[in-house]
Amino acid sequence: MDNSVEATEQEWRDRLEPEQFEVLRCSATEPAFSGFYWDCHDDGMYRCSGCGAELFDSDTKFDSGTGWPSFSAPAVAEAVETHEDRSHGMVRVEATCKSCGGHLGHVFNDGPGPTGQRWCINSASLSLDSNR
Ligand SMILES: [Zn+2]
């Protein structure tokens, strides 16, 4: 992991909202249809809520019906890292922010776009910047 943004656990607790801390630093998953962005259709750049790195463009966002913000691809491929995640008795691909190591969500191969990918991302990991 190439974490250019580093902080201690206490610094992250001070910096983040509790639900952001749970998702970004503890790999929690917010309940479906509960987050701020799953039904958001605003235009802009979704940045990491932990460090501000540009992650996903609203142009790649689509309605997956899952209750989480879903994207067909990252805006900047190098900004997002993927890892095999064998937690909860499943084999999934976890997506993390390369800059701060924060947990974003998971990647699935049932997306509608040319990549076939569905990046299923927690709202708590994202901050929409409408002035990209
Ligand atoms: Zn980040």
C-alpha cells in the first residue's frame, strides 16, 4: 500500500464522522438505501471523504438497485487499489483509496458498462464535489 496520507487511529476519529470512520477505517458496510449518495444524480466528482482524492466521476454512476452508489469505473484508475477480501465467508474484491488506505466498498463483475464492472461504494466513503 502506498499511503501518502497517513494518520493515527485517533486522528482519523477526530477528523471523520463516526459513520465515515466505521466504513473507511474499519471496513464496515453502511446499510443499503441508507447513505447520502445511493440515489444522488448530481453532477460532479466523488472524492474520498477521508483524504479528498478524486475517485469516481458522476458520469460513470448508474442505478444498480442495490442501495449503494455504483460506478462502472474509477475516475482515476491509479487512485483506487483492489485487494482480495475473504471476510464474511465470501471471496470478494475490496476497493480502497490508494492515498489514505480507506475502505471504499467492493467490485463486482455484473456491471452494465463496457468494463462489466460494478464498483459498489459506501456513501460514507464519498464526498461529492460539484465544482470539479
Ligand atoms: Zn482517501
